[in-house]
Amino acid sequence: MKDLLKSILGIGIFILVLVAGLGLLRKVSSQPSVILSDTSCQPPCWNNIQPGVSSSDQVYFILSQMESIGSTMENTTMGGDLRSISWLFTRPIPDIEGTIYFQDEQVSLISILTINSLNLGDILARFEPPTQYWTAIGSGENRAYLTVGLLNPSQGYQVELLIDLEGKTNRVEIKDSSPVYKVKYFDPADLTVLLTKNTLIPSSAAQDAPQLPLWAGPGTLEFPR
């Protein structure tokens, strides 16, 4: 009986050590979001790709040099003009996907799908804080959610948060720990035009552009419903 108990105890200890080891390995091998790891330039520039400046040829070259990017996919118009280039990030990069949009062969917008690879506090510690915001209600998988877009027009970036809604509430809590769903970079000179396109904000929030409300910082945020 004692031998059986010793065996069970030994197996339990082995499992605990294995779980702890895997957790440590995962922590050591993990990398920060590409939003945080890129130190080559400041928003709206990302990895030396800058909206309003960089050409499609420059983008192709830069992306080809990045080991974290797999194969790219082009989206063109009926006339053959380049609309966008998309790709998936490879592991261990925690971000999901990137898309670069073009206008007349020049970068107009950079979109990085992060899906919880960083939080709002990371953004606030790294960049100038957002000054304006917009909200849009959506639904999916039997749930309602609120998209909150936090915008810094002068620095040329936007952070999007996805927050589940419960009941008929018309307020949500924005925290430093709120996970970031997406980050977009744009040329501040093109803001007026971009606000009328779905690439920067959804059509449901476009009626508030360009007079978007001011964002006061983390805390309770009320929204129309």
C-alpha cells in the first residue's frame, strides 16, 4: 500500500514539474507583439513602412526581409491596381495578421490584427495617448459586443478594443488591462478622407466623423444604444 502511495505521489510530482516546465518554456520562448517590438520608427511608421510615403515596391522588399511573415496575398481592383497586401504572422509572434492598404501604389493604411497580444496599458506606455474615440455595436456567436476605437490623429494611430456586452447596458469600463484587438497606422494628412472609408472606422460610426468625441482616458465610457 505504501509503495502504491509513493508511486501516486511520484506521478503527481512529475506532472507538476512537467506543467511548470512547459509554462516556463512558453514564457521564455514567447515574444512581444510586433507593435511593441518594432523600434525602427515611431507611429505612423511601422518597420520603416510609412503611410503617405512608402511605395508598394518598398513594402514588398521590407516584408520579404521579415522572418516573422509567411506568404503574402494581394488584393487588386478589376483594373489590376493594388488595393492591399495581407499576411499571417508565424510563430512565436503572438499577433495574427497584417494588412497594408494602398492608394495609387502608395501606402495609405497599416492594420495589425493583434487579438489580445498586448493591452491598452502597453500602448499608453509606448505612444502618445489617444485623444478621440468612436464606438460601434456588433453581434456574433449569440453575443453582443462593443468595438471602441481610440484615435490619436496627430500621431497617426488607432487602437481598437472589443468588449462583450451584457444585458442592455450602455456603459463599459476601459482599463489599462483591456486587451487590444487591432492597431492601425495612417497618415495624419489623410485623416479626413480615411474617416469616410471603412478601412479606418466602420460605416456605423462614420456619421460621427470627423467630429469624434474626446477621450478622457481609462475609466467608464458611455455609448448610445
